Amino acid sequence: MKHLFLCREFPPAPYLPGGIGSYVRQMCEALAEAGETVHVIGQRWPGAPRLRELRQGGRLVVHRVALDDPMPAADPFGPRPPAGAVQAAMLASAFPSQVFAWQAALLAEQLVEDEGIDVIEAQEWEAPLACFQLRRAAGLGPTRRPPCIVHLHSSTASIFRANGWDPRVADHDPAVALEAYSIVQADALLAPSQFMADEIEARHGLPPGRVHVIPYPLGPGEPLRREAEAWARPEVLHVGRLEGRKGVHEWAAAVAEVARAEPALRAVFAGGDTPLQATGEGSVRAALRAALPAAVRAQLRFHGNLDAPALQALRARCSLAVVPSRWENFPYSCMEAMASGLPVIVSPGGGMREMVVDGESGWIAAQGSPAGLAEALRRALATPPARRRAMGEAAAQRIRALCHPPAIVARQLAFRAAVVAAAAPPPGALPAGTAVRLHALPGARPRPAAVAAATAMLAAEPALDGVVGWGLDPRSGRIALPRCLDRPHHAAAGGPMPALLLRAEGALARLLPATGGLDAAALAALDAALAAGARLALLPAVLAEAAAPGAPTAPAPPRSAMALAVQRPYRPLLDWLGDCTPAYRAVLLRRALTALLGRRAGRSAPRAVGEGPRPSAAPLPARAPWVPGRVSVLLAAYNAAATLDETLASALAQTHRDLELIAVDDGSTDDTAERLAAWAARDPRVRLLRQRNRGVAAARNRALREACGEFIAPLDADDLWAPAKLERLVARLRAAPAAGLAYSGWVVVDSAGRPLDRSPRWTVAGRALDRLAEVNFAGCASVPVFRHAALRAAPAPLGYDPRLRDLDAQGCEDWDLLLRVAEGHEVAVDPAVLVAYRRHAQSMSASCAAMWRSGCRVLDELAARQPALPQAVLRAGRGQFALHLAGVAFWSGRPREALGWMLRARAPATVLALLPALLRLLLARPGRTAEAATARPLPLAADGVYDETALPAPRLPYARIWQRRWQARAAGSATR
């Protein structure tokens, strides 16, 4: 058979894989080893940028999609069309993970048809199969219909409940609804434990036995060799994220209770920290330490995330393992601990009790409470070392018998063969030769008249199954009124008409009202439903072509329409509808519904009812009205503890006092999060969010989605602001209402904050897209201040482009955003030096090759959005960027690489103009990145700006060269 798996975290991923990633990797490899053909769709990450990769002799094919590409492209660094309305809206929504489901659905449809996929599997978490299932229900996609298996790992509802998280956060309801839809619509359900199967059957009202149980396959490896003293050492290992549902709070309390009588006891934790709340606030590790007496804290050891060799070394020195989860499915942490030869203490709240035999291969606590775990821990510590060793051997034997990979593969193949054999015929299809009576209204007519005629026809002809026709305006789409039928429906021409539309004439009249598909009344009803808390569902409706006399041949009508109805229990696939103003919701609905009904690559996408020509880029809706005058400072931090305090102090010392500082910890492994939390506790203007490491662009975008200020000011976690920075740039924006951003001068400082170099004195203002494409005069991310409305109106994606990191082409996210804002807005300038950009060893060691790919991609996408932009401007932009990379290489002590970038620039005129300054620099010693040009600290003037008289002059006269060139160009244009 040919198998297809959908798994966003398929390794390699930027974080250690959890149970889902571990299962999919091992299952795919085991099936391929057994001779099966396996395809898997994962997400493109920095360590996995390739679109397609062959493994295990070509039997395992790994495909990757980037979250906001309209369709996977052949060249990961080539120009791409702008992301569609669906992708952009999903990325800006409260549940951006649904974009993977959308992209994976499009690629899965292609693989089903091209590769002959027999069966598809994905987990329920984040519902990666939901879009594929929705499109299939709408009759879209390939004619082949391989069955879909949903593997039950850990649902959002279970995770929130076990963590004690507030379910009112924005991403809870859409995730729960999509997961429920995917589970209920699955052809088969699979779970690794009976515990999990029983829970899902009860929650969704499924009949007993609906969920099939097959344990996870065990990975490779043999029991570890432990010295005799290791078995006598009272060290208990917990492997897994520090997360509430993992039972770490109860376990720490149990350790504290037992530690009084066991001073040698050590509780060892291997796993990354997580937020205490679903909103990203707090730290579980900090909460654990704060809840324990000081004497007990010394008995806890936190190691963070470890690679496989380090984790095995840690297991080898411990004598016990623990899995104290409040709720768990069939955890790999327990499987791997047992396989290594450790007896395990487990709570009763999960599939662990199906692995461990109490008193033989471990200890099952009577309860998952601190008292229950403490009692089990005392039993384990009272067990003699020799007995512990024997129990460890029994644990290894039991888990290998239960999860032996060849046996699991055989059970999986038998299950999959049965699912394929029992697959139901496509819904909506009738047996061959079944006649369906459709009447096609002759000619085109205004839509209300056409609907009235169709309704009258159905009333007069009881034998008719339905009426189809077209409106006078070709954009208004097809008119279809099917009669209420109790059987599936199929048009005479062979196209599917899904049964979901064949309800009643009244229902269809609500979905496609006579006054138009998305008129003011329909939007008002939608607003009322949203205000009342109704849960919405988008129901795609594909209306078949009818081969009947009188159907117009030109212009060709759209092949589909969209039905919008208030239903329970599902929220919309696109949960961002509630964030839009009513006026803009109509535009978004039309574009999103059109994209949702888009055909596979190579076919034209139909238009939704009433949609006119599509613009090249859709502005994104505002989440809420801005607070006038407020500046939202966006700070993304990853392992920035060394510079963070100084940066935050400079931001909070601004003379413009009305500001909020939204800090996002991007999965730091040092104490960045703790420092940010301390600042948030001291200053109410500081708000801390936490996320897994996703890169600076994703972190800034997370902060942007939470921002409520009229102005947006990004700030890197190692840069500094002069006290008057925000006040002066906000004043420039207020003085120039057409400006979307304002920028200033900046100074380059070393790691100690001493000045090294300063920016050229740029004075560019007004309409400046062509000049900004030639040279980034607005500097680094910490320099500009944006008007919030301008950011929201810029071409998609919202904020910074995370695709560049996914494609190992990071470095120019700032330039890209500046260009997208400048496409529709003017720029304003304050020539004062207001920002200190920190240059240190890490920033100078950046890959010039990755930055070059990034810059070229930014310019390619600009050219696609702005075809009228002269090619000479784009060539000049590439040349200037190559010269910038030459400078990066030179000051990093790589003069040969710098020469190569200068030659690639192909800008002899610019190089000649720079020659005197270059000769002076060549006489100096290269690689002075950590050596200040002056020994004095960064000076401030009385008006709150950096004192230019005490700063070094710009090393290269870029501003003078380019401004002369622009003046000459303007003079030439005036002459012509």
C-alpha cells in the first residue's frame, strides 16, 4: 500500500519532537523498512528547507510546505505569488496553525492523484486533516477517495483541561471545533491506549469499539548498562516538558513531602520550560521552585532540553523514572524509560497503567495527587537496589513485548487493509445509470427574477429534482434550487452536488438569498449571530454543470458558489471573521470563500458570489480600534539576558510616556524569560508572552497581534533608544498624515555600548519606494516607527515574513516590511541619531549567503507586486545589498569574502565613489567589531538624542553618493 501521513512537527523540527513527532517518524520508518511506500507532509523549518526528500531507498518520501505559500513551488528561493486571502487571514487569526492544514490539504490532493495514495493518517491535535476533509465534503479534490484515519494523541480540550488553562483564550474554540470535526468525519479512528479510546468514544458519543487500539512502536536501542552504585542512588528522572498536565506540580509536592526523610533524594527534570498560562504568561519552572521550601529546592535538578546522547547518559545514572501526568495517552517518555531498563513510578491518569505492572515493572500510584505520588515514591525508595534492578529488566522486557516494532507494523498493516477494504463510496454519488431530473433555465436574467422563476418551476413540476440557471451579471454566479431529497444527489452531467446542500428549499434560500449571496442583510444577520455567541460553519457548495438546452455558453459562469449558515457545534474554519468590521467582512468573505473553493494546481479558482476583480494584495482587518497616541513597542527576545535589562531601561525611559511594551520570549534557554517577568512585575506597561522558538519574525508578529497602539515601534533585544526617540518620530508622523513610517539616524555600538560607526545622514522623505528598493536608508528593525493602520493595510503577510526563516533565507525581514509599507505610504525622517544598533560577534557571524538569498527574495517579491518598478532600480538594489554584505564580511575579518561580494555587486561607479574611504579602511586593521573607535560611553545631548558631535563620522559616504545620484535622476526626468 501507499500511505500518506500529515505531521507538522515531522523531524527535523526547531524543537524536540513530542509524542506525535516521535510516533510518525518511527511509524513511517518502520513501514518503509517493511517494504511499504510512505509519503509524509511536514512543515518547512530552518533545518529542513527542502521541498522533497527521499529516504530509505526512496520508500519514504518527505514533503515540506511553508505556511503561507499558495502552493508548494519547485524553487524554495524563487519568486512566489503573494499569499492568498485564506493563508493571510489564517496566519493573522487566533489559530494560525490551521494554515498547515490548508497547505497540506492542497498538496495531499495532488499526491492522492499523482502517487495513488491508498490511505491517509494524521493526528487530531491542530486538526491537520480538517481542510482536506472539508474540501472532500464539498466535492473538491481528486476523484480517488482514500480513507482518512485520525490517530488520537492529545486533543486541545484534554490539554487545556489537564493544564487547568482558561478555555476563553482565542485559540481554544477554533482548535476544539476543527479537531471535533476531523474526528467525527474520519473513516477510522486509531489510539495507542484503551484509556484514550474510551475517553474519545465517551466525549463524542461514539459506539464502543469505534476506536481501534494499537500501541506505539518502540524505537531502536537496548537496555543501558548501569553500575551497581547507580541502583543504590536515589535519583528519580522525569523526562518531558515542564507542563501542568505532565503532573510536575504534584510530583514536586510529593518530592517535598518525602525529602524530609530522604535527604539524599534527587528529583531530576529533563525537558524544556513552558508557560504557566495558555496566554503565554508565567513559567512552570519558576512556579515549581517558588512553591517549594528553600531546603527542598536543592534536591531538584533542571537540565532543560537534552539531545539523545545526553538524555541516555542521564538515564544511565538514575535508578528510577517517573511519569506523574494528570492526563496522558501512551507516553513515549514511559516507553523509553522502561526500554532503557528503569522501573517507573506512574500516575493512574493515562495509558501508563497499560504498560506498567505494579510491583513488577514499576509502581502505579493510587491517585495522581501529591499524597498518592508520595506513597508510590516511598514504596520505590524502600525497594532494595537489587530488586530495583530486576524490576528494570522486567520493564524492558515488558515494553519490548508490548511495542515490538515488527509486531506493531503487522497490526497496523492489517488494520489499514481492513479500513481500505471497508471504505465507503463517495458521498453524493448514485449508482451508475441513475437518472436525476434537472431543469436549466434558458437565457440569463437578473438574479431575483431567476430565483423566482426557479422557485415557481419547482412548485409546478413535482418530478423535478432541481433547477439550475445563471444570473444576468456573470459575477453573480450560478443559481441552484434543489428540491429537498432524502437520497444523495448527482447531476446529469456527472459533477457532484453534495448532500449537505440538499436539505430544503427554505434552507437554500437562506444560504443563497434572492437579493444576492453576501448582501447587507446577510452580513447583518452574521453580525447578530456573532454578537450572540453563535458558532458558525462555512459550508462549501459545488454546483454541477448541467448539460441541458438553453444554458448560455458565454460568458462562462463560475463553477461554484458558497453557502454561509449559522450551525452548531462548529466554529468557522476561518475564525478571524469575528475580528473584522462589518464593511470589510464582505470583502474578506468573498475572497476567502473563493480561495477555499480553489481547485488543485493547474485549474482556475472559481469566484464567490458577487466578487469583482481581485486586487494584487488584500489589506488585513484591524483587530480593534487603536488607542490614540499610544506606541506599542514590540520586543522579541531569544537568549538575550546579557543585554535585555539595558534595552528595556532605554525603552521605558522614553519621554513619550503613553506606551505599552509587548515582550515575546521566543523559547529562550537562558534566564531571559525570568528577567522579562521581573520587568513586567515592576512596570505595568510591560506585558510578557511566551512561545516555542519560531524565530524573530514570528515573535514580532505575535506581539503585533496583541498591540493596541496607534503607532508600532519594533525593538531588538540588544539595541538602545535615545530618550526622545519615540516622541520625535511620533511627531514626524503626526506632521505627515500620508506617512506610514518615520525613521531616524542611528549609531553602531559595540557589546559595551561604545560607538563604533554611525549611519549616513539620510534625508529621504515622501514617496520613496524606488529609493528604498535601491538602498535601505531606514536601517535596522529598531529604527522605524510605523503607523499601525499602515502596517495593517500593507500587502500580506501581516507584519514580518516568517517564510524567510523557514527557507534559511533570513536576514531581510525588516527591509521587506519597510518596502511593503512604502508601497502605499510616504516616509518621514528625523535626521537626529536616536538609535544605537549593537554589533557583536554573533551578529557579525551571520551567514552572508543566507542574507543574500533573503535580499534577493525580497526584491523578487517586490517586483512581482510592483511590475512597473524599473529593472534598473532592482539591479541597483541587488548591487547595493552585495556591497553591504562586503562590509559585513570585511568587519568580520573575512577580507577575501568581502572582495567576492564587491565583485558580485557589479557597481563600479559606486565602488569608485567609495574608493578613498575604502583605502583608508584597508589601511586599518580588519575585524575591529569588538574594539570601539572611542573609549567614551555613548553620549547624550540635552534634548534627549545622541550627541552627534561626540560620535564618529560615517565610515562610508553612502548618503552623499546616493543623494547625488537621485538628484541627477530627478533632474534628468525634469529635462525630459
